Amino acid sequence: MEMKKNDHIHCSVTQCKHNMGTENYCCLNSITIGTHEPNPTVPECTDCFSFVKRSCCE
Ligand code: SF4
């Protein structure tokens, strides 16, 4: 399936299979964001729950 960048979702996590790789964009139509903290206070407290680890051959 061809990846199409979503101009509205900037992302630099190139280890994710949904990342464009050469450009810092996500290719999903929408993503789910959450937190692993009981009381988030800084950006580092948040996570992209749509992350999927890129395999070696993608
Ligand atoms: S799914 Fe999340 S981590 Fe993966 S490229 Fe999209 S925004 Fe980035």
C-alpha cells in the first residue's frame, strides 16, 4: 500500500512504520495520543498510541 503523507501530522519518529521516513510526517489519516502518566505535565508525558515498530524490510 502506498504511503501518503498527512500534512497535518508532523512526526519525527522514523522508527515507526507509519512515518514517511524521508520527511517528518505521519501517513495515517488520524492518530491516537495518550499518556502513561497519572498527571501529565510536559510533552514527554504523552505518547502516540498509533506507533507500530518498523520492521527491517519496510
Ligand atoms: S503513528 Fe504516531 S509515531 Fe507513528 S508516524 Fe504517525 S504520529 Fe508518528
